Amino acid sequence: MKGTVYEAIGPRCLVKDEAGQMHRAVVRGKFRLHRFQTTNPVAVGDVVHFSPAEKRRPAVIQQIEPRKTFLVRRANKLSKRYQIIAANIDRLFILFTLTAPPTSPRFVDRLLVTAEAYHIEPFIVINKTDLYEGPLLARKEQWRRLYASLGYPVLETAAIRNDGLESLREAIAGRTNLIVGQSGAGKTTILNALIPGLDLPTQDISHYTGKGRHTTTRVRMYDYDAHTRIIDTPGIRDFGLVGFEPYEISHFFPEMRPYIPHCRFNNCLHNTEPGCAVRAAAAEGKIAPERYESYLRILANPY
Ligand SMILES: Nc1nc2c(ncn2[C@@H]2O[C@H](COP(=O)(O)OP(=O)(O)O)[C@@H](O)[C@H]2O)c(=O)[nH]1
Ligand SMILES: [Mg+2]
Ligand SMILES: [Zn+2]
């Protein structure tokens, strides 16, 4: 039988078959799908082939289809192994708030780069628009213009008042979507507003402890409608860039691409190299200083 993984904890997972029936299933043996080592054999979003349960035996996963896209993070700080967080994601919705809490633009850029690297379509969702007045409203406009100028769709929502949800509904339709944002940005509020009856508790525990980055988290996929799915990643703040060389990172900044061929060295890191066209463009204001700053930080620390 064929199905899609909705929840995965180690080798155990919940699989929905093509008729909509849920199955508890286990993975036996090893599947190697990537150049790097992974800690989890199956991930939410995986398309799998399995043999159905028999008497006392659970369903067994026999094959995992190659992942069209995936997101990873390092299993822990020192590890060379990686955890696949979710697979076959079409769109990444990055929540951005200017207050309560202010979202770090570095965080947003890291996620945009990850989306570019793994061929997932990113959307910026500016949430809590009900709170923006005066200088905050002006800053919100600046960020909106910057992200739009890079070619990213920007949506604006006040999830608490159900404002702007229509454009969000249109953007998720027919796809597998993942919503990510800093703790407190309104991820859960948006999920609850989109899916009536879901009733997830708002305010992550991680919000209070400041932890939760590498703690056990339950990634779970929810059906929005028959063709649309939303993946929740509670406690996961950001993802790692795995499988890329340092000189490749600038290619994930769309505004840098036109300048890269004009650098003196073709493996230029756009840092201190002489004859760097990207650094020159940043100095001339053709690349936003905030974005160049994010680039240097990601270069120094890709995780
Ligand atoms: N003012 C305002 N508050 C919001 C909005 N969306 C969410 N919140 C509040 O922000 C807090 C954190 O929301 P939550 O959904 O738990 O954030 P999460 O940590 O990203 O899942 C809660 O108190 C929500 O009621 C919004 O659009 N406007
Ligand atoms: Mg939450
Ligand atoms: Zn350069």
C-alpha cells in the first residue's frame, strides 16, 4: 500500500493511505536517501510503500520514495548526523513580527536561504498588523518593500482578528505547507484560525523556558482540505544548511546572483577577497546592508 507520513517518532510513524485511513507503521532496516547521515529513517511528508498490519504485527514500511524537498537540522550541536524534519514541502511560510516579539531579520534571512537551497517556495507573513502604528508601521513598510523587492510574496495578517487569512488560504491551497516563526509570533494562532476544531494550545512552553531548540519535538502534519496540508514544527526555530559548499551560499541570495559572475575569483566568498563585485554592490547600496550582514553571518555559521 502507498501512503504519506503524518507523524514520525524514530522508527515509528503514522501513515495515511490513499483512501484516507491512518495506519501505525514501523521502519525496519536502513534507507539511505542522502549523502549525509540521518538519525531518523522516516520523516513527516514522506511518501512510503508499506505492507498493512497483520494480527499482532504493525504495518511495515518497505520503501520510501525519493524526497522532492526536505528540511534538516543537526541532530545535536556536536553531531555529524542530521535529522530530516519534514519532506516534500512545497511552501514555507515565514512569520515576521515587528513587536511582541520583534522577529530578528537574521532569522528570516536564514529561513529564506534554506528555502532557496532546498527549492521550497518561501512566503513572508507579517503577522500582528493590528499592533503596528507610527514608527512600527513605517518599519513594517520598509521590511515589506525589501522582501517584495527580492521577489518574495509578502502577506499581512492579524491572525488574532482573522485579518488577511483569505490570502493565506489562497497561498496554501493544493500544497504541502510548513509554517515557521519565532516563538510567540503567532504560528499556533494561525493554524487554529485556518483549521477549525484543531484547538492547539497557544504559547509554546519554549516561550517561557527559552529552550526547546533541540528538545524532543513533535512534528505533525494536518489536513487543511483534501489537497492541502500544513506541517507544524513546535519548538523548532530554524533549520540547517547541509550539503553545500561555502561559495554556494551567495547563490541563495537572489539579489547577489547578478554580481557573482563579476567577482575576480570564481569561488569568491564575497567577504575579504579582492575584486569582489558583491561586496562592491553592497557598499554602493545596491544590496541591502541588512542582507549582506545576514550573508556574512550565515557564511561564518551555516547552522
Ligand atoms: N495582537 C496580536 N496578537 C497575536 C496575533 N497572533 C497571535 N497573537 C498572540 O501572540 C501570542 C503567541 O501566539 P502563538 O500562536 O502561541 O505563537 P507561536 O509561539 O508562534 O505558536 C498569543 O498570546 C496570541 O494570542 C495577532 O495577529 N495580533
Ligand atoms: Mg505555538
Ligand atoms: Zn565576490
